[in-house]
Amino acid sequence: MSHRMLLHFLRMPLLIRIFFIAIFVLCLFGVIIHLLEPAAFPSIFDGIWWAFITASTVGYGDYVPHTFWGRLTGLLLILLGAGFVSSYFGTLAAAAVTKQDAFSEGKHPFKGNGHIIIIGWNERSKELITKHIERPQPQTIVLVDSTLETNPVSSIYVHFIKGKPQLDETMAKTDIINAEKVLITADRGQHELQADMNTILTLLTIKGLCPDVTCIVEILSADQVINAYRAGADEVIQSNKLTSIFMVNSLHACENGLLSSIITQLEEDRIICLPHKSAEGKKTVADAFKELQPQGILLIGLKRGEEIILNPSPNFELKATDELITLN
């Protein structure tokens, strides 16, 4: 039994072991000084009080040993007890610095729920994180990247994990099971096909650990979109295609900078899906438009299953399962 307790004690963290040793030594010296000089130290508590004050180098002087053996005990306490106390606080400070460095360097795992995981540090993820943490009550973001040395964002809402996202041990540190969404950005520093292969491999790793988490992936080449969906992507963003559309519309826009101005207006969370509130009788797009307009909400389309219908006819009949795409 005693051997098992010793093993359990030796397996404790160093800081806890030093703390218990220091408490034991100080209490032991408090009992000894009470036994040696009961007149000067009437109770065991008085002896322990003296031991703590002496070892901490405070030295109030309210209790003082008078005999040779009492003073010798005091000398031993200063040599032994003060060493343990100093060692404890030194270890405590070192542990705090080490833990802070672990957080900064992405070595400390994240524990939480409802967070968003972003894979890859680049201009797109940087802009996204900056906009996100400026919101009134932002969700926590867990940033995963293998190229960064320290957390690039100084915010309590951003937790950095250093490592390759294709490895289970890296994604396990993100508490993927309790995450709400995952955004996988493409590495534009690589060839497009290689970047997409790495993205899909990361997606397979994530879905293998947590099949139910919503994954949004950025794909550069159109040929790999189908493979991304096969790997379990819930939404695929073809960034090159979006850029091409932006360029084509800019070329044919009636006014220079018009499209850029519109995109800037849509940077915030302005396009949202609202559940369609079914009522008795048939309901059309015109009816939904009239209901939303007084609230300052513009109906621009609807989502019916996997189908997106933009600018539907006013007489288009709505179903109870439809979702309304609105501009807030």
C-alpha cells in the first residue's frame, strides 16, 4: 500500500510534489519547535505559523526560539524549508512561462465546443479571422497551420495549433468532435493539383475523426470538385472560378469599380437563409417579400433542397420546406 502511494506521488507533476513536500517540511518543523520550546510556542499552530513565516523570509519576530536546540532547528528550517519554498515558487513561475509559450507556439491542445476550425494561414484566412473577432460575441477560432512558429493573431478568441492537418494527432488537438464547422483553405504556394490533393487528404482525415462536422473546403481546380464532395465536403468553394466571375463582370460593368463596391457591401454577414414560415393557404414569393420588406430585409432568392433559385417570379409558390435567401 505504501509502495503504491509512493509511486502515485512520484507520478504527480513536479509542481504538486514540491508543494506537498514544502507543506510537510514546514508542518514538521512547526511540531518540532513546539515540542522543543512549549513555553515560547504554546500550540502546534503557533509552531507552524513560525515555520511558515521563517521559511518565507518574512520574519515578523512574534515567535522566537530561545534555546540552543530551538535556534538550531530555526537554522535548519532556513536552510531546508526556504529552499523548498523558493523552489516551489521558481517552478511555479517556470511552469507559467512554459505554458504561455506552449499556447503561443501552438503546442497546447484546445478544449471547448461550438468552435470553428480554420486550416491554413494565408491572406484569406487572415481577413476572415480579423472580420470574425471584430463581431460583438465571436466564436472561438482554432487555427491549424504547420508553417507558423507562433500564433499570428493576438486575441483570446484565436487558439493556434501547430502541425500538419493531415495527421490525426494534430486534428485531435483541435477537439474536432465538439467543433461546429471546419474551413479548409487551399495552399496557393503549391501547384493547384497538389494543393487540392492536400486539401482533400485533410478533409478525409477530419471526416475520419468526426463524420458529422460540417466541412467547407476551398478547391482551386474544377476537376477536383467532385472528389471533394466524394471525400465528404459539405460545401465546396471554387475560389478560382469566383475570381474569374468577378473579373468578367468587372470587364462588362457599366461603371468602373461598381462590382468592387457591391462586394465590399457584402463583406459582413448580410446574406443569410431564413426558414420559410408556412401559413394556412398558398403563399407566394410576393407574399414573403411584403412580409420581409418592413423589417428592412430584401428577398433575393430561395433554397429548395439542393436547388438555389435566384430572383424567382412574384407568383412563384413557396413550400413549407423552402429557405428564403435574404439580404439584411
